[in-house]
Amino acid sequence: MRKLILAISALALAGTAAFADPIADRKALMKANGKAAGQLGAIAKGEQPFDAAAVLAALTTLSEDAAKMDVAALFPAGTDQGDTTASPKIWEDMAGFQAKVDKFKADTAAAVAAPPQDVEAVKATLGALGQNCGGCHETFRIKKS
């Protein structure tokens, strides 16, 4: 009986994975990144007071989400169609896209390892991360009209 339950559980889990939606998954990651960047932006603009724990939490979210960015899993062939703003350039230059993702991973990990200790440092960190994101979006994202 126990083996049967384990087998059914394994099949259910495999079935769930088979129905994963890469477009929805990558949109969720980008939405979480936007929220975390927005939290940092509010601190950088003086809309929120500097809070080292909040800064580290936002940077940690960015870094953890970056670690989840498996290009092969999130951008498989065929997912340039549908409800997405991913540019076809991703599939034309997968190595270039992977390089941008790898840079984002490295930059966010570095920011977590040495988090900003004041508002000016938050501005500098956010600026560097923003250039990274913006550079990728400029090349590999279709602008919304």
C-alpha cells in the first residue's frame, strides 16, 4: 500500500511538472523582480527610510530569482509565441542571452554578499542592477505599446 501511494505521488508530481508553463513561470519571476526593485527604488528615492533588513530582503529576492533563471527551461523553443514580450532575438542569440542572465546572477549574488549600508549605496547598487536589467530588456524584450 505504501509503495502504491508513493508511486501515485510520483506520477502526480511528474504530471504537474509536465504542465508547467514556461511563459507564466518567467513572467512570475520578472514580476517578483520588479517588486523587489521597486522596494529598492522607494528607498533610493527617499520614499521609504533606509532599512538594512528590507534592502537585504529585496536583494535576496533578486538573487534567488536570478538563480531560478534556467534559460533552457524558461525559454524553450516555441515559447516566443503567445502572451509574451520575449523577443525572438533570445532564440536567435541564446548564448548572448545566457551571458546576460549569468551577469545578472553574478551581480545580484555580489549585492547580497556585500549589501548596501546606506541610501547612497542603495542608489549605486540599484543603478548597476538597473543597467543590467535594462541592457537585457533593451535587446531581448519587445517593448510594450
